[in-house]
Amino acid sequence: MSGRRIPLGLCSTSCARPGEEVVAAERVRVDAFYPDQLVVRSDEDWELLKIGGDGEPWHLASDRTGVLGTVRLDPWPPVLELGSMVYVRARYRGRRRSGGLLEACLLGTTEMTSPEVPWSDAAWAGGLSSIPSTLGGVRPNEVVTLRFEPRAHERFVPGLEVEDPTYWVIRDVRIGGSSLLADTGDLPAEMFSGDPLLRPPLGLVVPGSEVEVDAVYIGPRERADLACSLCGPVVLDGGDDEVLASFGGVPALMSLSSGVPIYPRSMGQLTGWVRGWRSVPGDLASAGHAFRPERFVIRDADDWTIGDLKVGVVSQLAGCSDIPGTIFARDVVGSLRLAPVRRRDSLSLTATYVGPEINGALLICGVAGVMVPPLTDDTERKLDLQASGKREQSLAVPNKT
């Protein structure tokens, strides 16, 4: 259970009008929390004035990324213990006369860890391999399949890139005929676009392993063209197991999508299960392996507010407040690292639609992670005890979901 990277929601209790300041605060409900990144919804509407914990201000990094309200904190922030108060003070500079709520999310780890780097320089030593594929004249709601043939005598670790992903969803991804998805469901195509370092790797592709991608067009046009490519570093050295070990496990995907619209200010709970990854020989999930969620991407992420994120019955939030869906936008740098989802557990997300569509919208969320080896007996006991405690607590106190 150690080494998680989880979110802490911060939301002001009142709106701030243009020129006014407001504070968003929350208490930490985990034993230890090391914050390292702040994400603000509608960042262009806010001037960040101060951030700190237990009354002490923190130092911000000298550079601000400017990507979706992401602000890096000092590389060695203080640890926040259970019950510590975190606050953010900001001034509203937006154009709405009625003002707005300050909604933010603080990301951090439950252990002091070094920042993760998606790829090391050594990973690119063999150069890049890129394989394009296109398909024209796709009708709305038509399921189509793109096929990619790896080059002979070349092993590489690709990420999928979808050009113009706005009106596309990914239904399945297969390597050598085996799916990377836990179960049927839709993934937002935005998950496979933008910064190549943020796209989820599909795993090791070897000669003779055809890669297939099933996609569906959900846009307004009568016909549309689908253009995708596989792009990633060529692997020169190391056995297959060694390459996969560099990811911390076997890459896998999960869909958390509603299937039906969620109406404005209405809440929906989406649940995914570890049913066994067919992409892994011998069905690793059946053999006791677990899925560790590491990155979430939501289509039109700013239109959603996340009420809770659970593995089994255990919340993965560091506080009690809602978190802005902005943290699950495709271009937010930084990933989560939740508790492992075992075969008997579920991964669930509770969300409220706050977007402009009066008829609501589909919630399409993709989760990238890895299948990790069977958990130790000690870790299994900790997970069971934590889940048992949460169930007993839920009998005494109504759960927020």
C-alpha cells in the first residue's frame, strides 16, 4: 500500500467576484502526504497568491508550466500528516460578474519519492519507429479496424497516436490478437494524442505481432477519415521480460465509461473489474496478478467534477472534497499511482456533469496502468483490513457516494 500518488481536492465555500480573493482549504485524511503539484480548474481565471499547509506558506518552483493550470511545488515539499490543513489563496480575474468557485487539486505521494521520468535517454538510444495507418469514409457509430505490421527484425515499445481525436473513441487495442483491455468499453481517443511522453505505452511489440485498433466515429459528419500511427523507441538490448520490467509490469488498459448521458448536476458512478487480461499468457489476473491504475484520461475533462475514486470500498482521495476533472485532461503532466486492483476488487469513479450541454454528456474515461505480480501476504492482509474497516465505517456513517 506504500508509494501511492493520489489527489487532494480543494474547493472554496463561496464564489469570488472579479478582483476578490478567496481561500480553498481541506484536511488530509491519509497518514502522510507529500504534495508536489497543483492543478486549478479554469486556471486563466485565477491569480495564485499563496499555497501552504498548517498556516505555513510553501515555495513554488521557479517555472510555471502553464499547461492546464499545473503549478509545480518545491522539489522537497513538507510532509502533511493526518489532519493537517492545506490551503490555497487566489484572486478571481475572470469575466463573469457573478464570479466563480476556486476549484483545485493537489497531487502528491504517500511516501517521499523522486519525480518519475516517463522515458530515460537510454530508452531512445535505438531511435524511433513509426508506423502509420489510415482509413477513409467512416460512418458515424461504425466500428472500424486499423492494422499495423511491425517491421522485420525490429522490437519497439509503441504508443498509439490518433490524429484529430475529438470525435473518436477507441473500442479495443490488440497485439498479436490479444486485447489489452480488461473488458469491453470505450476509451477516449484523446488518451492517445498530445505529448508523446504522456501517451500510455502498449507494451513490447515484436516482429510478427500485428497490432489492431478498433475505433468508432461519434462526430456530426456523414463520413470521416481515421488516421493513426504507432510511434515509440526501438529496443536494442535486453530480453522481453527485462523490457516489460522497466514499466513495473505488463501494460494494460481499462474503460470507465457511462454508455448513457449523465445530465447536468447529476452524478454517475462507473465501475470496472479485473476480469483477466487476455493479452497476458496464462491470464495473469487469474494467477493472482493485480492491476495498478496509473493514468486517467477523461474526454472533455473540464466538464466533470470527481466525487470519489475507489479501489474496492477504499477511497483513493487524500481528502474529502471533490476534485476538478481537469486533473484527468490529456495534457496534465504527472500521473497517479493508486492501490492495486485485485480480481475480487473493483475500480470505481463517481462524477458529476458540470458542462454546458442541457441534455448531458457521455462520460468516457480511459485508465492506463500495469499488471503487477501477485501481492505479498502482508500486503493482502493490509488491503483486506483496510477494506474491512471501511465497510464497518459505512454502516455507521453514510458514504458520500
